[in-house]
Amino acid sequence: MDVNVAAKLREAFPDLAPEALEQLAKVIKTKTYEPDTLICKEGAYEDVFYLIVDGEVAITKHFEGTEERLLRLSTGGEFFGEMALIQNEPRAANVRTSKTTTVLEFEREVFEQLMSSSPNLAWSIVRTTFDRLRSNDQTALDDLREAYQTLAQLDKAKLDFIEIAAHELRTPLTVIQGYTNVLQGNPKLKDDPVIEDVLDGITRGTKRLHEIVNGMLDITKIDNELLEVSHVPVLLQSVLTELKREFKDVLEKRNITFHIKQIGEVQYLEGDPSLIHKIFYQLYSNAIKYTPDGGEITTTYWLTEVEGMGETMAIVVQDSGVGIDPKYHTLIFEKFFQIGESKFHSSGKTSFKGGGPGLGLALVKGAVEAHGGMVWVESEGYNEETMPGSAFKVLLPVYALPLDE
């Protein structure tokens, strides 16, 4: 099509002086594009500003985590491509013709001449650019909000499934354990060592499954903020000593040295005995799994003052294991998170680098925070040769009132 360039420029930029219009008209190119032609490519460095004479273009953009989104349709008299030239950045969006489109093309030098020729025009173009940036930001926010809502729905569906699955597993596990107890009490079977080993294996397996099921239910309570916490005095030394007895066999089997050290006088914790037991059970189970045979696990605790918490019990569970890469220090407390591929994990809850459902540390975090405490991990990094180890640090409130009141 024949285009009166000067006339189109006058329509689009009425503030320009006639001499400036005539001068620009001599150096501007006119070009017609067929439908579905990519004129501007997102991420590319390009030096052209466009004014649409006739036709239509679709302006689209990829927002992080989403498919390509339509930002707007532009038609005759509108311009595009100014944002990259003003910011001296790559194209922020794709521009593709949706029908046969004729445009005026301004090279960078011509565009800069256009901007400098009229302050009012320059301000109008910049204002349009800011409006588009705001619109793009709002689109990104809408996408993020939608993605967050979708993730929240998926997380709730996952929690609902976990809760249902846990409840459904409890019944058959109880039946299996009940029948196993009956068989173990049968005098005719007690003299058969093979049957006895089989029944012991079934007992260990059902006990392990019960632990996993209970952990699943605890996680759903934590995420749904339904975890009930009693507030009674708890003697930490007793909890830790009891757990040392629980892990006695595996510690001996794997030749792991276990220390409990108290620094100075300490008070009772204020909390739920069952949950505090679970917190340190999971921390010890984790420490055992990632400490090689012949390693060492040390628990140290003392009273301290913490801003915002007052008098607090500080507890550190330090192992001599493989350590944890700093980039995972937060992620390991998320439910189902596993470091490395699960297919490379060994089986068994206390074997070296043993696998698991990925709920233990999530339960620790939820239970500690339900007590008003804090938990985090410190480690130089992961190294199976130097064994830098990990230190899980816990802050828990102490009992506020004298025990004789």
C-alpha cells in the first residue's frame, strides 16, 4: 500500500514541528508484514521503533513459570518497541502480526532524534511506556497470585490424600499386628526359629509403618494448624536418655558414639512430652542416617537468653556425618524434600544414607514452632570424604513457674 509517511507522522505525533516531520519522513522506512510474522523477539537486542499504519499486532510475553501470555493487541496509530530503546535492554516481549500489517520503522538514531525534537512528545512516549510496564507488572502479579492459589489447592489436596491414606493404612496395620501377636503367643510356633524370625520381621515392619503413618498424620495437623500442644514441665535429660536407650542397638551395630552434655544448671522445658520426644527422635534418626559407621553424635544443651523469647533452652545435635550443602539448609525442613535421588538411597531408617518419606525434619520444624521455638541447621557443606558434619540447633522455652506452685 502507498503510505503518506508525513501525514501518518502528523497524526501520530501532532506536537512535532512541520520541519521535523518532513525531515523524519525522509529517513523512515515503510514495511508490510504478512500475518503471523514475528517482528520483535523477546530477549533479542534490536534497534528499531515501530509505528503501526494499518493492521494489527499481538504483543505477548513469557512470565516465569507460565506459558506465553497475551498482553495486548495494537492497531493503526499505536507504536511498539520503544521500551527496549529507552532502557537499552533486550526486547521485553514478542510482537507478532495477527493480520497483514504495515508499519513505519525508525532506526535507533532516528528514534532518538524524534525524542529530542519535542519534550512533550518524549514525555508522552515515556508515560505510555511506564503505563505498559505497570500493566505488565500487574499481569505478572495476577499470574503469581493464580499460581499461588493453584499451589495452595494442590497442597491441600496432597494433605487431604495423606490424611485419608494414613487413616486407611491404620486399620490393616492394626489387624496385621494383632494377628502377629496371636501367632507369637502360640506355643507351637515358638520352637520354630524360622517362624519366629518371620514374625519378628513382620513386627518390625508394621512398627515402622505405624511410625510413618503417625508422622503423616502429624504433618497434616501441623499444616492445618490443628496440632495440640500441652504445656507441662518436661525434663530434657530424661527425654534424651530414653532416646539413647531406644537407639542403643543400632548405635552399637554401627559403632556410633553417642554423647549427652549439659552445660551449667538447666530448668525444665515447657511443652508437650510426646512432641518433644518426637522432635529429638527425628533429629537423632536423621543424624544416625547421615553419620558413617564409627562416627559420633553429641547433644549439648544449656540455658540462654534470646531476644523476644526470654530464657530459653538451647540444644545442639552435632554429628560427624556427610554434612549438608548450604543451599539445602532451608529446604530440608519442607515436607517430602529429599537431597539427591531417592533411587540412590539405601533402605532402612537407620542405615547409612537411608531413605525415608521426607517427613521427619518437617515434623521437627512444625513441632518446634508449635512450642514457640526455633530450629535451623548449620553445616559447611556436603562431603563424603572429609565428613564436615551437621549441627541442628533448637531453641525451646523453659518452664516459667516454680514446680512447687
